[in-house]
Amino acid sequence: MDEAPRRPRQRRPEVLGPMPSTKPTHRKVIIIGSGPAGLTAAIYAARANLEPLMFEGIEAGGQLMLTTEVENYPGFPDGMMGPDLMKNFREQALRFGTEIVGADVEAVDLSQRPFRMTVDGEDYTADAVIISTGATARMLGLESERELLGHGVSTCATCDGFFFRDKPIAVVGGGDTAIEEALFLTKFATRVTVIHRRDELRASKILAERAFANDKIDFRWNATVTDVQGDGKVERVELTDTVTGETSTLDVDGLFVAIGHDPTTGLFAGQLDLDENGYILTEPDSTVTSVEGVFAAGDVQDHVFRQAVTAAGSGCMAAIEAERWLEAEAHSAG
Ligand code: NAP
């Protein structure tokens, strides 16, 4: 975990990839979102001659753009920097003819076909839509946390736990994710301290009991992380007691922020069935959503695995399902 790349904060001035050049702005398939799910869907859809158009968003590339070394993506035995991996995905999607537009979708109308999208004030229509807008990990909102992201601060134990062998670490949060991550991290760390802002876990009883019984896990109750400190990498965190207001420090090499994720589904609320946490509901073993012709892949519909490889897998599924659905529609129309 070195050289943490930074998420571009400003709108990128250049469009990477050809703009949708000429009218008409109707496409067989439009893909919204450009993480591993969207770009894999693009590769498969392009290779199926569906000539997909992708709106990659202003913050293109998804969560891997915020990571450093990725060591668990199959096919790269020496690991790969997250942004480099996404660049490869993107080049592969372009190679087969995907059109990529570096803009956010402003509005969608999935109530009638063709589906309609507004981008930079212009309307586009599509017979099928693949949604792969992902999710973002909630952060504490500290400047120091942002600065040390990828240098000891992480939002994914499965991805980064391995970097903390024989080191003390902390996990912030009291939900199922935090406790599951804390349990997983005991495989590597010498000590895992769970920092929770209340004196009671939100996590399910079974996970909580497993954590209480684990010698490597201890708890700092009624505490919030108010600063992450270290010279270029995490060395300690400052804690503030939520009851007394007293501050203290805890020496750790890593801080895992596990306070929940927010799926990027604001555009689709009221148009697609979402679960109680805002994730798009898909049919079992499928990317089919509640609206025929609309498919969802990756973290926007998966709050369980949240891995680049599973997102890529579901992106492949979405393209194949979109292709089969379009084929069936063409048959029934003709
Ligand atoms: P969550 O259930 O929303 O829990 C978030 C935790 O972070 C809560 O304990 C919350 O504290 C804390 N928190 C939130 N904002 C904070 C802040 N700014 N500073 C400090 N702490 C903060 O999220 P999750 O754990 O990611 O789980 C999401 C959903 O997935 C849940 O429905 C969960 O059951 C499910 N899930 C299930 C499993 C499983 O069954 N194995 C595994 C993972 C996730 P408070 O408690 O004080 O609100």
C-alpha cells in the first residue's frame, strides 16, 4: 500500500474516448457506471455487436481508483495498482468499440421504452440499460483519514488485511460489517481493536458473540476516531470519549473504516425496486431488475461480496442477459 492515488475532485476537462459522435442518440445498450462491473459489461456487449455506449461518470473507474495495490484480482500474480487495473479494463472495452463518455447521467426515465437518459442536457435513448453505478464506502470525514487512505486507512478488510500481518490494527463501526471485518482481520493482525461510538453493538448477536470470544479482539466503547496520525502512514489514532469528551491515542498500523456503504441509486429511486438500504434488487442468480430491459451489476446490487472480481462477473452476466433479452424482443416484434 504505497502511493495512494487520489480521486479526481474536479470534473475532468477531457473526454477520454470518443464522444457519441453523430445523431441518432439511440443505442441498443447504454451502460451507466464504469467500475469493474460496467466495463466488463461493455467488453461483453461490444463483442456481441451491441455497440454499447457507456456514461462513465465524472469520477470514473469506481472504488479501485481509490485503492493502491490489488493483489487478489486473478490473472495478476504480482498484483496491480487499482487505477492501472481499471485503465486496462477501459482499454479493453474501447478496443471492441465501446463508446465512452466522461459525464454523469443527470436523469433517467425507465417508465417507458425506449428508456431515456439526460446527459449534459442532451437526451439519449436505449432499448436496454445496464446499471453499474456502484457504491461508496462511508468515511468518517476527517482530513487525515482522506490523506492516509491507502497508507494504512482502508475500507476493505478482504482487500487489504494481508498487508497487516503481525501488526496492531483498529476497526471503526459496530455493525455486521465491522465485526465481520474484525474477525477476518484476526487472521493477520496481532490485535484488533473495535472502536464503536456507543456501548452496544448493532451487529447480529451471533457475530458479536464470536467477536467477544476472540482473544485477539478488544473493544473501545463510546469512542470516536477524531484524528488519524502518522508520517506518511498510519501510526496511531486519536480517540474521543463520547461520554466524557476525553481524548486518548491508540497505536495502530491500520485503520479499517467499516461504517457502512451507500449504493449510488439516487437516480433510480421510485423507478426500480430497491432494498431497505437502497441497493437495486435483482432476481436470484441474475442481473434482471424489476423493470424489464434494465439490468444491474456490481456493488449497486451486491452488498455481500463487494469484490472487483464478483462485480466483473456480474457485469458479464448483465451483458449476456441484455443480449438475450434484446434478441427475444426482436423475435417477438418480428
Ligand atoms: P450498518 O449496519 O449501517 O452499521 C454501521 C455501523 O457504523 C453502526 O454501528 C454505526 O453506529 C456506525 N457508524 C455509522 N456512522 C458512523 C460514524 N460517522 N462514526 C462512527 N460510527 C459510525 O452498516 P454495515 O455494518 O455495513 O451493514 C450494512 C447492512 O449489511 C446491514 O443490514 C447488515 O446487517 C448487512 N450485513 C450483514 C452481514 C452478515 O449477515 N454476515 C455482513 C455485513 C453486512 P451506530 O450503531 O451507533 O448507528
